Amino acid sequence: MFLRLGLTSFGGPIAHLGYFRQEFVYKRQWLSEQAYAELLALCQFLPGPASSQVGIAIGLQRGGAAGALAAWLGFTLPSALALFCFALYLHDLSNSFGSNWLHGLKVLAVAVVAQAILGMGKTLCPDIPRKTLAFVVCLILLWLPGAGWQLLAIGLGALAGKFILTLPPLKNDSTPLQAVISKPLAGLLLLTFFLLLLLLPVLANLFHQPALWLFDSFYRSGALVFGGGHVVLPLLEAELVPDMVSQDTFLAGYGAAQAVPGPLFTFSAFLGAFAVPNHSPWLGALIALSAIFLPAFILVLGVLPFWSELRKRHGVRQALSGVNAAVVGVLLAAFIQPVLSSAILSMQDLLLALLSFALLQFTRIPPYLLVLLCAVAAGLGWH
């Protein structure tokens, strides 16, 4: 079932959640509407890819840990394999068709990120305080770029949310979800999550192994992404560009990721194929893919037994709202630099980006057709 969704679920995280609701709430009736709403609330609360985490949680509720793994594999592997193959043949394609078509994918990335910022801004920054917080974070990161400053900005967002933002009380204090695993085991998983987050950078710097460094970079990115899959763009860009992956290749791969179904985090398979020099591309892709999704697994299993109590804490909800507003600012800063600055080099590029944005926003054009349009337009000499 999840394999079929992984092969057909185009449209991004919001569309994925709609597919899940139709399939598992209405068609198969594996979950009640209330239980599905609680899963959405849980996965939006956690860092990581929300649609993938909802899929993992549905598999967990239905079939335990084995069900969670099966759900993730089915939903993730199709797009991961497609992007890995794109990485393998990127050089050959460039030699055969020239490099202009890659620039078209970079222009498409402008439209995709712009649409993500617009949608996330409406949802995560609905009032003046949160809009202001996002704008301040954007200015900070344009002035002080880098992965460390991004993490600091997200932390400041949590503090601002805790002490500044006001939220309405919860309307429903009960949860219909099953804990599935015991609280002691869940606590051990959460401890593992934080130990990996703290120790992996130390081990990577101590042993200087490219594979360990790659695992640390992707694990940290997956563990600190709040607000949806598009927010992984600035985190991975800060970690990998230009040391492991060129700016052009990074944005071209991000544009190509819009053409495949499934979660955007499978972009990691594309990047991993380039990121470990003198090693097999398969190894790099496998390390990157497993590392970026590992926090999602740990957090869903670790937080679910505590969710009924955690969701009632007003201060936690305030801090999360501040974090969500901050990540809009993080994504806005990445949109300005490097996405916009490296992709829009002429008036033709700007027109193609505006056309792509309009098609994304106001039509139901299949994503793969839009990718093809931008690649062909640039390849034929638009750029």
C-alpha cells in the first residue's frame, strides 16, 4: 500500500497527507478521523519530514516497529532510487545535452521555494509577532550565514515563542492514539536521539572519516528540520556546499526532486552519491538516506507514549510556534542567498521563474511536466 503511494504521490507534503487521509481513514478505515488528526498534530510538533513521519506513525499503529519500517520503505524507496539514478547519469546527461538544462532546474527551484515560503508563511506566521520574528531571523542569517547561526536562530525562535507569543487553549484534551511501546523504551530512544546529535560531530572530527562525517551532517539536518521538507534546503546547503557538492549540482538536484513522487527528503540520496569522494555512490546515498530519516523514526517512537501529556503543556506549544516562525525566516534567507542569487541571472530567468511559480500556484500541472518545461526552455537557449 505504501509502495503504491510512494510511486504515485506527487505534489509535496500537503498532498501526501491528503493521500494518507483518503487511503487510511476513508477507504481502509485503519484510523478514525480523530486519530489521524492527532497523528498530524504529533508530527507537526516534531522536527523532521511531516508526511514521512505520519506514514511511519500509521505503520507503527497498524503493525508495530516492523509496520513502521515497511511503511517508510514503501513510501521512500521509489523517489530515492529515481534521484540516485539521476545523480549517476548527471554527468552523461550534461555531456549529451549541454549544461543549460541544469540551469532550468535551478530556476525551477526558485519557484518551488517561493511557493513553500508563501504557504508556510500563511500557516506558521499568521500574526504580526510571528511575521516579525521570521523577518528578524532572515536578516540575521543574511548577515551571519552558516549552519551554526541557523541553529542559534531556531533556538532564539523557541525562546521568543515561549516568552512572547500567546496561543489559544487546546479544544480537546484527549488523544485516541495507542502508545505501542513502553515509556522506558521510549525514554531510551529519546536519549539515543540526543546522544547521537551531540556525539556524532565529536566522533566525525576525531576520526576524520568521510562516511562518518556524512552520517553526522545528514543526521543533524534531519533532526533539526522544523516546518516541512523544504526547510532541509538551507541546512544541507550549509553542510555540503561547496566542500562536497557544487552549488549548481545542489540546486539542479533540488529542482529534479520536484519531478518525483514521495518525500522531499529523498533528495539526500542524490546528494549522498556525490558527497563521499573515492567511495561508491551507492554507499554515500545509503548513508545519507538512512541518516536523514533516522531522527524521524526515533522521535515518532520515542514521543508517542508521552504525547497525551506533552500536548497539554502550553509553554511547549508556545516554543514550537516560535520555532516554526523562525524556520520561515531560515527558508526566506536561503531563498535570497543562494537560491535566488545563483539562479536568476537574466530577465529570461526571471520570466521563467515567474511562469513556473504561476503554474505551481494556480494550476494543477503535474510536477514532472514542470521540471521538463524548465529544463527544455533553458536547454533550448532561453538562458
